[in-house]
Amino acid sequence: VQLQASGGGLVQAGGSLRLSCTAPGSIGSIAAMAWYRQAPGKEHELVARITSGGSTNYADDVKGRFTISRDNLKNTVYLQMNSLKPEDTAVYYCKITMLVTWREYWGQGTLVTVSS
């Protein structure tokens, strides 16, 4: 299963980016959708997650700046990132978890670079 992630790029500190990630329409019912990131020299970490019911949770350092949302008709998850900081620089990955099977699928990653 191929998840198509896009929206990364180079932005100055204080700027904004919107990431999106789309799963194939035939994939079935999706439970949770999430964004993770991995910065150079750091571990993979959860950034934000949204359930099928719309409940969200965020990493502490992005609360108030990032917003995760999903469009169930389009099988797409978004991450609106505002007030970006250089420490947000990382490769961002989307992940979906399927209903019933709880199988997980990952996107290919999109690079976000925030300059100071």
C-alpha cells in the first residue's frame, strides 16, 4: 500500500507549511492517522494523531502550533504547521492504522527544513 505524502519544503522560522498524506481509496476503513518525524541524530517521534472519531493528541512541543485533521472521504490526513521553529526540521512520515486488522502503513516521508 502506497501512501502519498507531500507538502514539505524549506521555510523560515515563524512560517507555515501544510503536509498532506493520502491513502488509496480501496484501502478500507482507517482507524487512526498520524504524523511522526525524525530529526537528524534523534529518534523517531510521534507528532500528532487523530482517530476515526476525530480525537487528537499532540507532542508537547507542537501543541498550539500544529493542527492535525483528516478527510475521511479522501482518505487524507493533514498537518497544518504554524510558527515553525528550526527544531521542527525533520523528515515527516504519515502512518495509518486500519480498523479490524490494526495493520499499519507508512508514507515515504517528506522533508521539512526550517531556517533560522
